[in-house]
Amino acid sequence: MEFRQIQYFLEVARREHVTEAADALHVAQSSVSRQIFNLEDELGVELFVREGRNVKLTTIGKIFYDRMHLVMNMIDDAKREVKEYTSPDKGTVRIAFPMSMAAHTIPTIIHSFRMRYPEVKFQMTSAPHKDLINGVVKGDFNLAMVAPMPNKNKVRKIKGTTLFTEKIVALLPSHHPLAERESIMLRELKDDFFVVLSESFVFRDQVIQACNNAGFSPKIAFEGEDIHALKGLVSASLGIALIPEMTLIDNTPRPTVMIPISDANVTRTVGVIYSSERKLSPTEEVFYQFLLETYERLNDFKN
């Protein structure tokens, strides 16, 4: 089994098309087809089902793809480790995060880090909560900021640290009867219509659970695919929303108001996770320690 064969196999599997894979690899289609044939011949199994010009992974092909995808990520990590060993302040950090952190949290922390290490580069990806955890396990990225922190007893193969606990606040139209209040109890919103994220988002579950804990089930009027969509729906007076406080820093829509919720349990944990089966690269270890130190100082300051 040759390294080139694995590269070609992974590219064909991702694109499900031999010609497109060959174009991406900058080689002849015949070369890709030959290497795939040789690989299947050596393994003694068919990795693809041919459907005209398109291909689909077989059942064993999918298993082989998952294993080889993980192996290639480990090889890439090893190359970076060797390169960064002598210069961890010039390497690359591969990190993923939810969209709710894209506007303020991630830019702020990266700016602070690059003030100290200006030559470090970042490869950044945004993804839903479940994909962040799976991506760390599979090696698609080595670090992920997540909210909430996953239950370590339920999610295997990851480690991590809670950085801080964030308040969940109510976002109301500016003409709402409670808009002038300094704070509210969550149960005071039981008669309102809510706008929430779609069912694929873990934050939606947190909102519904918080309402249930307050003694009611939220009446859902509209669903959105990101936090900014919820803000727009609230500003159009189509409902109220529970929003992570960090997403409203310097970004509260004009026809809305942010009201703190005085219920003690309406919060979410925010932290950073990594794989328990792989070491962070030297540069990523520097960044990870920077995160811990920064938020430890911020938490001490708040207390």
C-alpha cells in the first residue's frame, strides 16, 4: 500500500467522482483509476461502487475511508510537530468554534494571542456543537471552543477545560412590556412567543430545558439557523429569544433590548476541548496554555 494510493483514494471518496479528483490532484484520470484499482487488488475488496462517471463508497470502503482519514490527519500532525518543534512561536493552530463565538470571542482571543506571538498562523473552522466534538475525535482539527462543555462521562476520547460560565439573557423587542426592566425571571416570559434555533442545535435544547425548569414549555413561533437570524426575528417583533450574552457584545440590534435573567440556572459553560488520543502540536500547546491563563485571570478579576 503506497502513500500516493491513499491520497488518491481519499480524494475520490470525498468528491465521489474520479475526473474531479484527478483535476484536484493535478494528475491524469487514468493515473487515479489505476492507483485505485491497484489498491483494491492489494486489499482484495471493492472500495467503490461505480455508477457511470460517479462512484460511491462500499460498506467496507466507508470503514477504510474513516481509518485512512484518521491516519492522514495523524501524518499531517506529525509533520507539523517536527516543523514546529524548534519554533513553536511560528507554527499553526487548527481550531474550530461555534458561530456564536465568531463575532467577538474568537477574534478577541486570537488578537490577544498574536500580540504575544505575531508569527503564529490559524486555520479556523466553524461548526455545530456535535460536529465540533466529532471533528476533534477524528482529527479534522486539534482544538475546539465549545458551548456547552460536553459531559466527559458520555463523550469518549476527548479532554478539555471549562474556561468560564456565560449568562443567557433575554432579547426583547424594544416595545415589549418588560423592556424597561433591569432584570426578569424567566417564568415572566411564559406567555410570549419564542424564536429559537432549529433542532440540530444543542443551544435550542438548553433554551427549552431552561423554560421547563422555570415551569413552562416555550411557545415556538419561528426557527432560525444561527444566532443572527434570531436577532433579526426579534427585531422584527416576531417573538422573543434567549441569547448567549457574548453574542450581544457590541452587536445588539437597535429595535431590541437585552434584559438579564435573574434565574441562577440560566447559564452555559464555555470551554476548549482536544483529543485524549493525540498530543497537541507545540504551537497548539502554547495557545491552549494561553487560553487557560487568560480566562483564569479574567475569572479572578470578576470574582
